[in-house]
Amino acid sequence: MASSLWLATLSFGTVQMFLTAASAQSTPPSKGFLDTGQSPQVTEIKPIRVLSPETRGDIFMAEKRYREAAEMYRDNSKGSAVLLNKTGIAYHQMLQLDLAEKYYRLALHADASYAEAVNNLGTIFYARKSYRRAVNQYKKALRMNPQSASMWSNLGTGYFARREYQHAAEAFGQALMLDPEVFESRSTQGVLLQERSVEEHAKFHYSLARTYAKAGMNDRALQYIRKALEEGYKEKKKIVEDPAFAALRELPEFKELLALEPRVL
């Protein structure tokens, strides 16, 4: 199964363009009208707000114009860890991993405590299947920013790729506790890259189903059980007997799901 790159890069929100608010000035009273003696009201003309290079780069990223974004960030970085890291993200989006790594490292040279760049460097190792190094990078990033759900999710994915399933489950659970939507959204606040590609997709989604079930999020647990089955998970008996799904066993949706033949999306 072909791998895919999942991202948690920038929270662009709505791009607001600040334009000139030009209003016509009132004219003096003409002859034949009563002169009140009051000065005519003048509407203030607001100056144009010029977009910063970083904001322009963010707009390029939102429009998936990654090369223009990379050039905008790079040419205006001036030693800024944030802009160097964003340059790396833009190159990462274009799958130019060597350049992405170069700029993540430059970001860390500018600010060794910049957790996002540490995390993103871990995604480079993950993409190259150097899972041990990826896990070490994610753990290092979490020491700097332990409240990042995305980084915990990345750590879980790294453990999963190493078949350390118990550690993966613990990391996924921590990610879910910090952000209940962490596995549902491909774009969250911050400047992070997430790799969620794993070779064993069915087992991966089964693991997420267990994570949701343990958190009491039954609808999501059922959703990921379905995904696991659709991707070829065959151990239905294990699903039935798994203590994590104890609260689901009597639900009609659970029984119907296990009665269905796996289908391909």
C-alpha cells in the first residue's frame, strides 16, 4: 500500500487582506443652505497594511504553491528559526527531503530549543525509515514541549513502525488526552509535520480503535474498527475478546460491524 504524508503544518485561518478604506470628504455647504457654523466631518483614511514576507509565504502554503513559499521564507529568514523551519516544511511538502533537513537544522542552529524543528527533523528520519532516530527526535521534542498532541502522535507512530505496540498505544493515548481531534485533523496549529504512514495500515487503525475505546469515544472506536476491517484486519475474534472493547460488545453497531464482510473503500 502506497504511503501518504499527513501534515499538521500551519493554521492559516482566514487570510484577511487589509485594503485602503477611502471615504469621500464632505463638501462645504453651498449657497442657499443654512450654514450651521460646524466644520464638515472628514472620514479618516486608514493606511494600507503591508503583508509581511512570512504572511505572504503562509498564503502561498495555503494555496499549495510550495516553491514560492519556500523562496519567500528562505529569502527573508535573516536567521529566524521560525522562517527557516517553515522553509523546511515547504521543501518537505515537495518531498525534497535533503533540503527540508538542511533548513530544519539551520532552524535549530538559530534556536536549539525550537521544539517544532526538532520534531520535524524526526519526520525526516521517519520518512527514511530510520525509526529509532525518529523516535529519539520526537522524545527530544516532547521534552521541550510536553503538551503537544501532534508530537505525542508522531511518537506513537514511530513506536508503531518499530512494532513497539504497547509504547505506541501509550503515546496515542497521551495525544488523544491532549487533543481529542488529533487523529481527525490533518491541519492543526503550529508549524509541525506529522508522518502517519505505516506499512501495516489495518493494525494501525486497530490500535487507534483501541485508543478511542479506552477514552470512551465509542463512535470513533467503531469508525476505526471499520477502517481496520476494510484494510484487511482479519482477527475478528481478537476484536470481540479485546478488553478495550468491553463497553462496545452489546452495541448493535458493533455486532453488525463484525457481521459484515470486509469491503474495500
